[in-house]
Amino acid sequence: MLEQKGNWWSGRRYGCVIRVLKETDSTNDDVRWAGERGAPQGYVVLAHAQKKGRGRMGRRWESPPGVNVYLSILDRMKVPMTQTPLLSLAVGLGVFDACVALCGEGAEEKLWIKWPNDLLALDAMGKYRKCAGVLIESLPALQSLVIGIGVNVNQITWPLALEEEAISLCQIFQRDFDRWQLVQLLLDKVGARVSQVEAEGSRIVDCLLNRLAWIGRPVTIDGFAGVFIGLDGGGALCIQDGWKVRKFWSGTLRLAG
């Protein structure tokens, strides 16, 4: 374990303290524990492997050692209920920004955001596969949030159940990446987008629209089907079903067909 302090991250929202672990059950649980014991704003836990990593809806997040990035951040901000969807979008956009900055030329054409905050990539066959995910959990008693981020960086083999669904940056761009460089980019870019929501609110929606996967295509979400036509000003998903436009604040979006 390494707990790093210093002024190397001075002036940025996240990274004043970074605790690095060889292995842990869940970085989100570690940050929650630290937050309850007075950890500062921007505190980060970074693990080389997780035994019980999790994503949205309680799904397991595959977390093998030494190949990917698994980190969680403590943000001691009080988020009004009306801004919670915008915050979720902002984190996803920050992850997109970081991965584009890491991967360089051509990355914006291959990486897309799946509402609200997963990162998808187009593989060689033109199929969208998941390469990053976000899990945001609230700590109401502390007026704080835990922001968990997992990015598939250099992984090249997958459990059978994930072979058709998951992909790594290494597989997309055919080269290995520096995981520590990505950590720095994630803390910088995600912090900047969260600060943007605090300062500008719904403007984050305009920044996100041309990066969203599947706009204009038939989709399903939790039993409803229609055409994904965009987001409203509060970050809700808008699906056109005949003459109706339905709005969703949460749910699992899937491409139809």
C-alpha cells in the first residue's frame, strides 16, 4: 500500500491523497470507509485488482490484476436532486475525455458514451463493446459521493461470458497504454467536468450530445422500445414511441435488434 500526498496535484479537484492497493474487495467500499472517517475532498483509492468489483445494478465488474484501472474518488459536494443525472453524465464525459487524450488520433471516432456514463468502443466488426464503466454511490449522512471508475486498458483475454461484450483500449488501438498516465488524466478530466456541472449546470448536455452512441437508432430501455432522439435539459433520456416522447432518468439502455 502507498499513500501519496503532496502538491503535484495542486489546484485540481481530485488527487490530493491517492491510496494505492495491490488488491482490495472494492475501491468504492474503501472510499466509503475512508469518507466516514474524515478523508478529505478528492481522496482517491486506486487498486491493481479487485475481488468484488461491481458496476451498475449490482453487476460484477471483472477486475483482474495489473492490466486495467480501478479507482474511486470521494467528492464532498452536496448535489441537488435535480442535478444528479447531470453529474452522472459529467463523470461519463470526463472518462471519455481522458481516454481520448490517452489514445490520441482517431480515438473520437472509435469511442462513444452509452447513456448515462458507460464507455463503448467500436470493434473491427462494427460492434459496440464496453470498455469502461462508472458507479456513483451517495453518502447522504456525509453529504458526499463516491465515484467509482473502471477502465479496461491492457486486458486481452476475457471470461467466456464477456468475450462478445467487453473490450480494452489495447485491443482497440493495438498497443499497450500507461495505466498511471490514464489515472492522472481521469482525475483531471472527470474533476473538470464535475466542476463544469457545478458552474454551468445543464450546459453539460450540449457538450455530450455528439458523443452519445445510438442517437437516431431503435433502442430499448427497461421494456420500452422506440427511437433514441437525445436528452432533455436535465439529462433525461428521450425516446420517441410513435407520437409520444418518453423520458427516462435511469435504466439500462440497449440497442434494439
